[in-house]
Amino acid sequence: MESKIKKFPSRAARLFAAMFVFFALQSYAVQGMAAPVLSLEDCLAIAQANHPSIAGAEASIVSGRGQLARTVASDRLTATGDVSTSRTGAEHGEASSFSMGATVSVKIFDANRNKYAVDSARYSLSATDEDARRTATEVRSNVKSSYMTLLLNHETARQRLESVRAFERHLEQAKGLYESGSKPWYDVTKAEVDLGNAQLAFVEAEGGIETAKAALLNAMGIDQSEEFDIAPVDLDAASAPEWTGDEAMRQALENRPDYKSSALKIMAGQANLSSEARASSPTLSLTGGYSGSGNDISDLERGWNVGLRMSAPIADGGAEKARVESARGQVMSLEASHEKLRQDIMLEVRKAQSDITKARERIRISEITLTSAEENRKMAVGRYETGIGDPLEVTDALLSYADAMLSNRQAKYDLQLAIIGLERAMGTER
């Protein structure tokens, strides 16, 4: 099956999108305009342009490239030049001396020690690339989850407000029936208490919006004080990938950037082990030089030299053996971590698939409960309006209906979050 990894926008495009949104926020603050509405794509673009974790991952790539270039340079031709002059004085007068020279050297044999060091640096850079992709994926996943959580908190506040209005209507009904002599004052008092509880629940829900909004800003990697709104999403349009357990596992191992990074780190460790194992091998270099010296810069005595230089360690007190053992131990540790990560990925995929199944079942049950609660609410309110109902019956019916509505919406948001969790577990993004 073809990989569904989403290619992220270029940094220039991300910066442009983030600047556009920031200017919109500033215009709102300065001119008193309506709060800008950010879509999920807007939030993702801001996060990729501003999140410090992404900036740090990109800096790590730059560092890795420098390390690779420095390792490669060890096999290239090197040249040095020097010029010196001095003046001395004695009893019989003063004298000047000049010298200049250039030396070149190139390594022609080291038993491939540096070749393996270059391979290790290259694998490490590739692993850093995958780590950066993992960071970007996690940032995007966190933004999506925070976005959905904020939408859910808005939905909760709307439902709580509907409950307030329903209890306000019930209070007016109770007052009207009391004034007509159909109901006792107790019903009015009960309706006032119910309205107060509904208002308190609404205030708490509004506080949840502010907390969720701060979490979304944190997920985007910005500290924005201006007000903003977010666009709703079509909850009924969500669809999770229909993969069997084995297919999902295979896709996860193919696509997860942290799993790829782990494998690349093992390869880097193995290459480093091969390099360290050749530390005692002789090194052969070709050298050459050209020099001139004398008392007058216009009349220097010139000469040149060409030769081969071989060097080999004779005794190092066991340092090489210790480095080899250390490198071997690092490889073994990386291999163990790789296997642990594989098992963790399997568990994450299974849990994400289970969460999707449970969320779908909760949606089905909540819709049945909502239909029943709506019928009970209509019956209870109708009975109370005709003077034969009980205020406790109305209260229970209104609360049950509000809870059923909220449970249904909660289940649909849970499905969205479960789908996001499966995307993260599998390293894919729709």
C-alpha cells in the first residue's frame, strides 16, 4: 500500500501563513474588528512556523550536516602556508631573515577508518532528519487534539447555555402556574435553584474554554494575548482508515519516523564500531612542501620536498580496546531500544484502533439515549404545562436531555481524537 505521509509546506510558505494570521490578530486588536477565525489548517501553519521544538529540530539537522562535513574533510587534501620574518641585532650590526613555505598532505590509506566514520555521520544525519519529522508530526498531532478539545469546550458551553435557557423558561412557567394558583411556591423555589445550578455549570464551561484556548496556543508554540475564534469541523464526515490489525502494524513500522530513526541510529552505531575497530591500523599519507628562506626577501634560497608518511600506534594503554567495547555496548543498547520501540508501536496501534471502535459504539448508544431523552423532555414539560406534572420530573428530564446531547457530541469528538491518535500511532496523516 502506498505511504500516506503528508509533505509539510515549505518554511517560506509556513512563515507567510503565520505572518498573515498574526497581522489579522493585530488588526483586530488595534481597530476593534471582529475576532479572527482560525481554521485547523491556520493553526497547523502557525505551529510549523513558530513552534520552538520544530526550530530546535531544524537546528539539530544543521549541526548534523556540519558534523558530516567535518568528518568527510578528514580524507581531503589539506594545505598550510606560513610566512615569517625576524630582525636581530648584535655588536657588529643588525640582520634580517625571511622564510616562507607551503605544505600539502593527503591521506591515501587508513584501513577505511574514516570511511566508516563518514558512514556513521551520514546515518546519524538521516536519523536526525527522521527525528525532525517526528517532532513536526507530534506538534501537528498536538495542535489537532488541542483544536478538537477547544471545539468540545465550546460545544459544552453552548449546551450549558441551552440548559440555562431551558431552566429560565421552566422558571417562568413555574411562576405563571403559581400566580394562577395551580402550583405551590415550592415549584418556583425549585426552579430558581435549578436555574442557579445551570448558570454555575455554564460559568465553569466558559472557564474550560479559556483553559483549552491556552492549551491550543501552547501547542502552536506562540504566546498570543489577542482574542480569536476557531472554525467548526464536520464531525459526521470523519472516517478512520479501515485497516486490519496486521496491515496497520505493517504501515506503522514502515511510516513511523521514530522507528526509522531508531534503525538508522543502529546503522550509525555499527559504522562507528567498525571505525573504532580500525584505530590501530596504520595510516599512510602523501606529503609535499615548498619553502624559501634567506636574509633578503628578494633573494631567498628555495627548495621542495615530496614524501610518504606512515604512522601507527604502538601502545595506548588499552584505550582502543575500551573504545571498541564502548561502541559495541552502544550498538547493543540501540538494538534493545529498537525492539522496545517496536513493541510500544504495536501497543499504540492496538490501543488507537480500540479507541476508535469504542468511540463509534458510544456514538451509536448516545444517539439512542438522546432520542429517548428528547421524548422524555417533551412529555415532562407538556405534563407540567397542563398542571399534572411534577417539578422534579421536569428537572430530571431537562438535565437528562442536556447530558444526552453533550454525551453525543462528546462521543463524536472522542472519535476525532481517536482518529488523530491512530494517525500518530501509524505515522500517517490524511
